[in-house]
Amino acid sequence: MHKQEFSTKEFIHILQQNGWKETRRKSSHITLSKNNNAHIITVVDHGKEMNRCLARKLLKEAGLFDRLYV
């Protein structure tokens, strides 16, 4: 997967396919967790595409970077 940018919706879908669940949504901040809140990631949805650097950082935090190299 070598995309330059992701929509927030696409990115959240990728996380959900890998076991992450949306646990909270407040304004434009969407919080996802895995393993009963042991790991938490917050994605900001401003209606724009996420840039590549942010997507890479969040994928690393989610432990998916090596499998989904962006």
C-alpha cells in the first residue's frame, strides 16, 4: 500500500480491520483503542486528507507500519 494520503475515513477503516475499535468521538477527534484500552490512538478529522507523515506516525503507533508500509 503506497498511498501518499489517506482520507480519515479510510484510515479508521484500516485500523478497524486490524482490531482497533472506536471508543470515543468528541468534536473532530476520534479515539480508537485496542486490547481493552491498553493502546489508544487519536485521529483528527478535519474533512481533509491526512498527509503521509501523519499516517506513517499513526501506523507506527498502531504497530501496523511494517505490514502496511505507506
